[in-house]
Amino acid sequence: MEILSTLVVWQICCISSSFLMAVSVHLFIYVQAGPFSVQR
């Protein structure tokens, strides 16, 4: 059971970190090609 819970925690950490990476990349692309760069 201890190994199973460790795997679950590690999987949740991996999913959350990859999700944060994807969100930051999308925000970066949106800022680069979005209305902010158009207004300047």
C-alpha cells in the first residue's frame, strides 16, 4: 500500500507540473501574439 500511495502522489505531481508548464507556455504565446503586442 505504501508503494501504491507513493506512485499516486508522484503521478499527481507529474500531471500538475506538466499542466502548469502547458498553461505557462500558452500564456507566453498569447502574450507574444495577443492583443498586448498589437497595442504596442
